[in-house]
Amino acid sequence: MNARSQVFDLTMEGLQVDEAVTTIFQTVLFHRCLGKFMYTGDAQYSIGTVGYTDVDCNFIDFTYVCCTSDSLTHKVKRAINLFSEKLRSNESCGSGQISLEFFQKKKNRWPFSQESIPWEVWTVHLDLIKHENEDERQLCRENVSDLLTEKVIYITELMNRHDYVPKTPSQSELDLIFDTSFPDVQPYLFKFDYSTSGSAAPSMGNAMKKIIKETLAM
Amino acid sequence: MSAAQRLNAAEKDLEKFIKFLALKSTQVVVQSRLGEKIQTQCNPLAGNDWFNIVVQDHPEVMEETKRALALKPSESILQRLPLCVEISLKTTEGDQMVLEVWSLDLLQPAANGTTANGGATNARDDSKADINGINGESQTLKASHAIYSRMGIMLKSLISLTRTTPAYKLSRRQCPESYGIFYRIYVDRPKVHTLGEGHKNVKIGQLHTIVGSLVMSVAYRTKMTISPTTAQAHQTENNIIMLKSDHFRPATDASSPNTQQMQTHATAVAKKLGLGGLNAALGSGERRCIDIEKPLRPGAFTDMGKLRQYTEDDFVLPETPPFEWLLRGRQRHESTGSGCSVESLNRLDNVASVVSNNMNNNNNHTANNFNHSQNLNNNSTGFKSFEKQQATNGGANSFSPIKSLLIPATAYRHHSEPALEPPPDDDNLLKELHFPFASPTSHVNDLAKFYRECYHAPPLRGLNELQAEISSSSSSTTPASSSSVAACGPTAAAAAVATSAADASALDDLSRQLEQFETSLEDYDKLVSQFGLTGSSSSGSRSSGGLQMSN
């Protein structure tokens, strides 16, 4: 299993976390969303169209683009909000990461459950800082904006590489590749994962936990 | 279907895709700079939008793009790339700054390394074809489908990136009171040099296809400080301040009954200078006009004939020898026609002409007198040739009858053969040869005299007789002492053209001698004698007459 992995390191104020992470993830999702497939036969389908929306950030001088889909926006927002609250809570040591993972399902024979194989992972690693005064805050606002510009450029660069993306399946297997739960768009299957432990290697522990959890779930 | 046909069909598809990618790209870029947030709705029920992305089409942008592409029905878009969208900012003060250039280009197939990527694409296409389980025909279709979806991603990247460059923020903040954002669509290499120092290049995406490698990229400005001088400095360094070629015409055209006499004269001479300018422009090819006269608008009673348009050449400071520019005018005269000598002399006039009203009136008066006599001398062929000249100029000015004064000047080239036709009258032009600010005692006056004498070769004897007639006829009507002056003019000028070839050889000598003359008056006298001006007496009187008028 060798999924592509991208890690972004960002440092900012707590208030900016939601918007910064949303910017990155929505940009990725915008590229990873297709129109809804309408099958006319098992192998024949027509594809719906994807609308887009400009979203202005409140705490960062930035505008990002996302798919015009309330349900998708809501899902992304909720996941990021959970992470952000945890990161900014009193128990947190001000550092954490959240990842957006694209995966495809693989059917297993009866006793085993479906297997999820990630093929692309986008991780944002965050360190929180606190500003002493308004000047610093303003400066940071601009810095974060520049930083996000850089990240969006990087994302588009990666998206236009001819990297692996799962093949478009036949109708019966569509759910193994795409998330068909949205009424207006059809992104590749994705999920969010986060951790807010301040340790230097959170990913390793997290990965272990995940493996154990998955094993138990079986 | 044969393989070749299939390939051809695939290419056709591809061309169509590229065309629509180009059309949609310009829409995306321009719409993102309108200063408003955009929201388009998804259409899950298979909308007709290209690349499955809902991008509204602004008819104006569409029109602009199509105009820029200028595709003929049979023409392929592949030949019309790169297509660029330039976004610029213009302040209410008129300062302009190019912010970014978005471009869609097609690199030729030889230049791309498609081995790895192309392989991956093919694998994908094949698998898709397998899924569909249809015949070979759809395989080609599927290949184009892969390209289609890749183009969709490219377009999405474009949409995302248009929101990140500095121009986006500027466009969102634009308001009519401070600045506006403008776009320009063109088919050319992206003009990135307009983006200033330190501009950034970002490649949005690259797509390898059978017709070449499609590249979408943006170059944007990073230094946003707008300094009012940058535009000017840029212009002056290239010397491309454009001067309205008809800068003085509104004044000359607006003739009132009171000033008509003066102005008709002025029109004629101005036109003459224009002709000279045109000839010179045709000769040297690249002389451009520079507008330093704008602040120096001519005064109410200025003789428009003394004003001229400045060209680059005028801004070359005279180097050694000190008055070489006088000779330069001469050189131009020889190469481009007789009109330019006046130009070079009048160079000195620009300041003085404003204050030389008296002189102008004088001038016009005498000039008008000679018009009568001179009209008799005009031959019709000369008139025609002038008309033709004027037609080629595209001059919309209607000319007073006095314009015919100038026929001889343009016809001189035909007269350069030693034919003893009635000499064309050139008095008006000679009037222009005076130096308005040169008082009889000034040094420049001497120089002017000298120049005139050198400039005009001795008149032919036959012509002298003719000139006597003219002078006698004109002296009866002219109050001033200018009759002889004017009379000598045409013959001298005609002779100058006739002997221009001989003068050319002496040109180098002249420059050297001029230099000598500056230091020594004796040298000057010697020089005059050296040129052996047999008609020196008549020339002398002519110039003194001219000087009287100028004072």
C-alpha cells in the first residue's frame, strides 16, 4: 500500500485554523470531485456538472474555491471543526495534525469486512501561536495568506501530475471508488483523521492505534 | 475505420477540446477579475457544460477570445496558440500596470517527454476501455475522454489559482474612484517583460497529447508599488512618446476671416514640413515623433510655418563640430528631398517664433504678394504631383489655393535635370530660412548668412533674368525691401537642387570649415570665397532682406 502523501506545516493563531485547513482541503476536494454519474447502462453513464463557489476567509486575507455543495461543505466543516476545537482546547499543547485521506474499498470474501486502501493522503500539521498585539496579528494574517497561496499552487501542481487515481468503475462498483452520498457532487471516497497529541511522532502512535482498532473491528 | 482515420478523428476531437479549454479559460480568468464573488450551481443531471464544470459564459469575453483567436472555419486552433489573457490595473490618474499574464500554449510533440506520463495515461485509458467493454473505436474515444477529464482538472486548477494571485485581491478591492482592472486577450508569446522585476511564473498544468504538450501557466507581478514615473521613464528610455501627427492642425484649420491670410500661408508651410517629415520618415524608416512641444503651444499670432514636429534626431545634442547639426539637416535634405532643409533650420525657431509676431506678419504679407506672381509660374504637372503627394499623406485638410506654392518644392526632383523651364517659385520657403532670433549683430546671424550662402549654389544665369522680372513685378506691390529677397529665392533653391550632387562631395569639407569659422572670422571669409559663390552679391542681399524681415 503506497499512497501518495503530502504534509503541510503551518503555524498560526487558533482562530485561523479552521479557515486555513478548510482552504487546503476544499481545494483538494474541488479537484477530486466529479459530477454525479448517471448510468444509462452498466458501462454507459453521463456525468453531471460541478459548480464552484468563492469563499472569503474571515481571519485570513484569502479566498478559496470549493464545490457548490452544501452537504459536502458541511461534512468538511464539521470534521475540521472537531479537530480545531480539540487543538485549541485547554488540554491541547497547541500542536496537532489533520489529514484528508482518499481511499478505495476492496471487497473481501465473506468473513472479512471491506478493506479500505488509501491512495492519497493530505496532511496539515499545525502549530498554534499567540500574538502579543494587533500589529503582530496583522502581519501574521498576511503571512498566513502568503503561505496558503503557496500551498494552493503546490496542490494544483500535484493535481496536474499524471499520478494514479482509481479507475472509473462500472455502476455496481461505483461505491467502492466514489462517495455517492452527496446529491450534487461525486468525490472520490475520502475521510478525515486527526490527532492533537503534542508528541514528536504522533503519526506512528496513531497508525498503531488505527491498526489495532481496525483489527478489533473485524 | 483505418488507423489513420482514427488518428485523424482523435486529433479533431482534441482540437475541439483545446478550443473549448481556451474559451473556458479566458472566461474563468476574466470573470475572476470582475471584483465579485462567483457561485455557480452544480447540475447533477448531466449538464452540457464543458469539462463538467459550470463556468458561465460572458458574451463579451467570448467575443474577445474569438476575436483574438480569429479562427477561420478551416483553421485549427493549434496554430493560434499561445493564447494569453493579460490583466492590468489602471488608476484614475492614468497610471497603468500589467499585473499578470495567463497563457495557454502548445509545445510541439518533439519537445515533450511522454514516456512515463503517456504510459500511465494509456494504461488508464485501456482499463477504461475494458470497463466499457466496447470495440476499438471507443478506445480512441476513451483516450480523448482521459484528456477531457485532465483538462477538467486543469480548468479547476485555473479556477483555484485565479483566487490566489495578488491581482485577485486587487480586483476585489477595485472601485471607480481609485483604480480599475482591465483585461486584454491576445495570441502571442506572453509578454512577461511588462510584469516588472521579480515576477513569478507558475505552471498550472501540462497535458501531453498526440498534437503536442498543452501548457497552462501564469506569470504575475510581485512588486505592486506603482510609481507614476515608471511609466514615463519606461517611455522615455525607449523614446516612444507618441506625438499626435496633427498636433498643429486644429489651429491651422480653424481659420477665421481675420487671420485667414496668415493661416493659409501657415497651412501651406506646415503641410510642407509634413511632407518633408513624411519623406524623411520614408527614407529613414524609423523616425518617431516626440512631443516636447505640448507645453510650448504656439502663441496666438505665431506663424505656424515656423513650428515643426520634433523627432528623435532633434534630441541628439550637437557634438563636435559645434554646428554640425546644420549639416545634418543638409544631409537629410539630400537624401530625402528639399523640404527637410527648412526643417533643420527651423529647429532654432521653436522658442523664437512665439515672440516674432511682427516678423511673421511681415513675412506673410510679402509671401502673399508673391503668391500672385508665382501662381502664374506654376505648371499643372507640378500641381498634380502635389495632389498625389497629399493623397498619399492621407491629409484630410482642405487646402487653400496658396497650397500650390509648394508644388515646386515637391517637383524639384523632376527639375533637377538641367532644363530651363520657368523656375518654380519658392519664396515662401526661403522666408523660412531666416533665423528669427538672430539680430543683425549676433553671431548666429553671420552663421545663418553663411549657411544660406553655402546652401544655395549660384543661380543659373537664365534664371537670373527670370527672377529680375519677378522682382520687378513684385516690388511694385511690396512695401518692404524684400522684393529682391523673394525674387532670388526660387532660382537659388532650384540651383541648390541642381548642384546638390556636387555639394555632397564638399560636405565633409564644410563641417571642418564650419569648425574653423567659429574660431576665426577670416577663415569664414576665406571659406565663402573658396566656395566661389559667383552670385554672392545677390545672395547677400537676399539674406540681409530676410534678416530685416525677421527683425
